[in-house]
Amino acid sequence: MGSSLLIYATIGPRPRGSFCSCVMQVLFSKPWSLFWGSLAFFLGSIIFTYDSFVSAPHHSIIGYMFFVTGRLAFLWGSTTDEVNWLLQRTPGARKRGPTL
């Protein structure tokens, strides 16, 4: 239930333009990478659940592959001009004061 709500919450903005432009926006833009990450987590959860009922080594490997793919998509979607993919301040980024 929670993973499906996360998928719904991370649907990116509606793409505009030609078909090829829309496909590129949906596949490779940062807002949509959050959606792909949540979808990969969901699929990994389904595979891990299935693996708990039917024990086979390749199920857990496939589940981990989906998990890592989702994690990388979340990292990419979390980057900004000020924070890189390691979640560290980008050199030359403007310093901000504390916010409350």
C-alpha cells in the first residue's frame, strides 16, 4: 500500500512537445526519476515477497538489482545545482544561511 502511494506521489509533470521529446522527458528528467525509483522499489518489494514464499537465489538477486536501480534513480532525482549526487555541497555553490 505504501509503495503504491509513493509511486502515485512521485508522478512527474506532464511532458510537452513532440513524441520523442516527451519520451526523453519521461525517461531521463530529474522529476520523473523519482517516479522510476519508486516503481523500481515497488517491483523489488514484490520480488522479495515472492522470494519469501519460493526460495530461489536468483529472485533475491533480481530484487536487489531493482532496489539498487531505484536507489540510483532517487539519488539522481535528489540532486540540485547546490547538492551533487553524493549529497555534498557543489564547489562554488552559493552558501545559504540557516532556515527555520
